[in-house]
Amino acid sequence: MKVVMTGAAGFLGQKLIARILADPQLPSPQGPRAVTQLCLFDVVEPPIPAVSSAKSPAISTQVGDITRADDLTQLLGEQADVIVHLAAVVSSAAEADLDLGLRVNLDGTRTLLEVCRGLAQPPMVVFASSVAVYGGALPAVVTDNTALTPQSSYGAQKVMGEQLINDFSRRGLIDGRVLRLPTIAVRPGRPNAAASSFASSIIREPLQGETAVLPVPETLALNLLSPRAVIANMVHALGIPAADFGASRSVMLPGCCVAVSDMLAALERAGGPAARERVHAQPDAGIEAIVGGWPARFDTAKANALGFSADRDIDAIIAAFIEEDRIDAC
Amino acid sequence: MKVVMTGAAGFLGQKLIARILADPQLPSPQGPRAVTQLCLFDVVEPPIPAVSSAKSPAISTQVGDITRADDLTQLLGEQADVIVHLAAVVSSAAEADLDLGLRVNLDGTRTLLEVCRGLAQPPMVVFASSVAVYGGALPAVVTDNTALTPQSSYGAQKVMGEQLINDFSRRGLIDGRVLRLPTIAVRPGRPNAAASSFASSIIREPLQGETAVLPVPETLALNLLSPRAVIANMVHALGIPAADFGASRSVMLPGCCVAVSDMLAALERAGGPAARERVHAQPDAGIEAIVGGWPARFDTAKANALGFSADRDIDAIIAAFIEEDRIDAC
């Protein structure tokens, strides 16, 4: 089958490509299917991870603009079986530039769905949404029935994308699956401008021999999911019969609710006291205000019933980082 | 102050214009203000209701396309104090034509908000949303915290419009107020293709000497609000301080939860047994399936706290129709 991926140069895209190359079988509601074609799309040339496999699919890459119908028509061709739509302007950028966020996060998603209407068969579309759809006055435990009142442009744009995916699915134009991602940790790479950057930094940097800054109190709780578990859940989503989603294709993925103090204790278990000592408290009221407004406790009954799963615990999250992404200190 | 109205030719627009002409004072968070300019916009020439007033505002009309930024730039000029955005493709039309619904309900709202960014001051924007934003597996009583999982393209487009209004408000680009309207009854005019058309027909036609068809069981409950109460609530919305809305500008308006049997009893009280006998049961499983999926019971705590109000009861709803809209049988 033909799998198309937008945002393929991003870190989740790269991990999903590596997963497909390592094992070019993916679930479908009708049973496992072999990926024969993998079409990668991004604004920059998507790297192809060096993973060898006995039966590699044919890989093509395309550099283009997600808001240009012509680019997407070329990408999808006459038929696409599965589209994994990861292309997005991230939260800090969408907040800094409303037009850019609307253009990529709303118009990009809509253009992709419009182009899908021209295909021979309705494709399956997996859409990465975010915990940022939640906000405002939230209950102590967020459930599948909690209203979405996002407090960021990124969150608002993700809600709109979810509505498009749901409505196009209800009309039979696509077969959509919307996964709301928790805070992803431990991200590979370097610290970035995201308010949640510290959640990865306080594990990643100390385990690579570097120092990290903790801008929030140790009592603060976060809802975390490892990149490895995100990929496993995206793959799992492909095999679920559409009817099992009920009246909405949107699912909040399960995560681990972990206090920062628990993260630091797990860091010490993985890297010893030296690693723990590389984390330095440096309170930042701005970051605390943003991250403290995110919900940390979820009842993800729907995701659980559909077979999605979280990491076992924070130690498993750290172990996944060490196995997949740690760069050894020289 | 300058008041701009889109969808001004529609029946709610016409009633709001009549209200403003009868009393050209409107509330604002800073106290009552006189309407000096009233700018009416629609795809057809908006009629001007024949209401005389001591101090009529200057009225202008414009025929245009809500999705054309040029038309809206001309409409708003350099400044608009209040924009009442009623222009929309209704539910049955949006379901029949996805492109038309997206163009008017989503693109039209977005274009209006984009043009607002060019004004000298952020305007207040009142947006008419709908009970159609609710759907799917709903709790017995819908609350302000119930998730929106619309089961129509119209509902999905209204959710997206709400997100735009909320995000633009949060960013300080407008001062938005979103009113989710219950089923409006008794609508003036003739029956239409809407699934809820009977809710007005079974009162309006018999009180005008005509017969009406009842396609649903008498046990079915509806959440009703009179056009008079909708207008009163729209006017009320203008005076509420922005901060009182909290983390979301969206409010489900209160309505009367009324069983069809109660509507028929009230019809008989208002029009006698002869009126009641003009309603003929003619079950329609299709209409029952659609209308039966709408929530009828709401806890509108937020609207109540903000001072919005419903009609007293079904008799008051019928009395409002008789006073404002009944066309006497010849």
C-alpha cells in the first residue's frame, strides 16, 4: 500500500519512517498490509533514516508547500491508502505569527483534505493533534467529554483541524483518526523555545553530560509520552475499525502523569547522582504560568478501550531515550 | 456608535434592526450608547423595517459577498464599534453543499475577522452559533463543559467559527461574544426544509388558520427560544464586560425544554380546540432521527450568571409570536 507523510522531516516523522523501514508491515482494519510506496513531503528535503530492511518500500521525497493544492495533488497522485499528516507550525511559532499558524495548521489541513476528495478511494488520514486543545477552567481530571477551550492559537487551529477531519470522515470523504498528543518527552536534539522544552532537557542534557535548567517547581505534574510510544500509537491507530471511534474520530492519547520530582528521581536512577546534580533550579514565572495551565491528569477511557497505551512509567520513558536517542558524551 | 450587521436580510437580522430603530440605544460595558450609524450587509438588499423613531440612526445597505475582503473592507470602513455577524448558510444547505458551507460559514467568518484587524480599534463582534455544535453521545443534561462533537457540517463550521472568534478575542484583535442559539420558535414566515421546521409550523400555521403536519412523537422534547428572546439576549450580550466571559467567549443560551405535547396544549390554550385540531400526525422517521439526536436538556449556568434569559414558558413563546409575527387569517 501507498503511505504518504507530511511533515516527514520532523522528529516524529523521522521516527515513523524508521519504524516503517525496519518493518514495512502496517496494521489496517482488514489485517496487516505491506507498505510498497512511501511518499515523504516537507518544506525541506526529508532525510531518509539509515535503516535497512529485507523488503524496503519504494521511497520518494517531495519538497513543497502544504497550502498549495498543486503540490499536494502531485504528492497524492491518483490514490493514497494512508496519509499521516504531521506538518504543522508548532505552538510558540503559531502564537508569534497568527497568519503563519492559520496558513499551515488550518489551511494546510483543509487543502490536504480537499485534495483527498479527488482520489479514487477515500484514504485513511491520521492527524496529529495536541493536548494544547485543552485550556481554560478545566476539571481536576480531563475526560473524553471535556469541552475544548484552548488558550493558544496553536490549540485553536488544532481544534479546527480536528473538526475538518471529523466532518470529512462523517461524510465518508476520508477515514480520519485524530490523536491528541500529550507532552512528548524525551525529545531528541537540543533545547528549543517551547515552554515545555525543560521536560526533555532535564533528562536529556544530564544523561549526555551537560547541565540543564529547571524553571518550574518540583511539585509541578506533567502528562508525558515518549516518542517511541507516540509512534507505536500512530501505528496502532491504522488498524482500528472506523466504527469503533463512535461519534468522534478524536482521541486523547494516554500518558504518564509525573511530578518533576519523580522525573529527577528517575534521572538519578538512570544516570546516578552526577546526572541529577547537573539540573539547576532557575525559577521562571512565565514558563510556570504556561505549563502550570496545562492539564496533567486525564481519564483516557476512549483511548484505553481502543487499545492505545502509555509508557509503563517515567523509567520506561527514560530507557526509551537512552536506547533510541542518547548521544554519548565524548 | 456604528453598528454593522451581516446577514441583515435574515429574519433575526430584521428583528434586530427593528429593535434598534425602535430604540437606538444599545448597552455597552461602559453604559448605554446611541447608535448613530447602522450598516446593513447581505447577499440580497436588506429590507429596512418600517419602524419610526425620534432619533433614527443613519442607515446604509450594501449587497456583497461575505467571503470577499474588499466587500467587507468597504462595509467596515475605518472603524466599527459593534459587528453583529449573522450571515450563514443554514444547516440543511451546508449539509447538501460542503463547499458552500465552508465558504460562507468558515471563510466568511474568517475574512470578516481578518478585515477587523485593519480597523483603528478592535470592534465588538457578536457571533450567532447554534445548538448544532452539540451532537454524538451526549450526557442527559448538556453543560457548559460538554465537549462539542457536531454531527453536521453546519455544526462543525460553527465550532470552527467559535474557535476563530475566541482566539481573535484572546489576542485582543476583537472583543467577541458567541451565542449558541437553541431551536428558534416560533419563526415567522413559511415552513422550510429544516428538520426543525415543524417546531414553528405546529404553532404558526394553526394560529393562522392553516393545517400543519407533526412528523415526530408528542413525547419528543425540544429546547426552544423565541425570536424576541434571541434579540433581547443579543442586545444584552453587548453590555457584558469581556472579562466576565472567562476563558471562553462562547455561551449556550438558555431555552425552554418543552415536550411536543406541551406545545400542543399551549396551542389549544392560545387558539382553542380548533387550532389544536389543525395539527395532524404524520410520522417521519427521518426527521425524528435528526431532531431526536439534538439535546433538549441544558444546564446553562454560565449564561444564567451572565444575565441571559429564556422565555418564561411555552405560553410566552406563543404570545410573542401572536404579538410580533402572526398574520391574521383572512
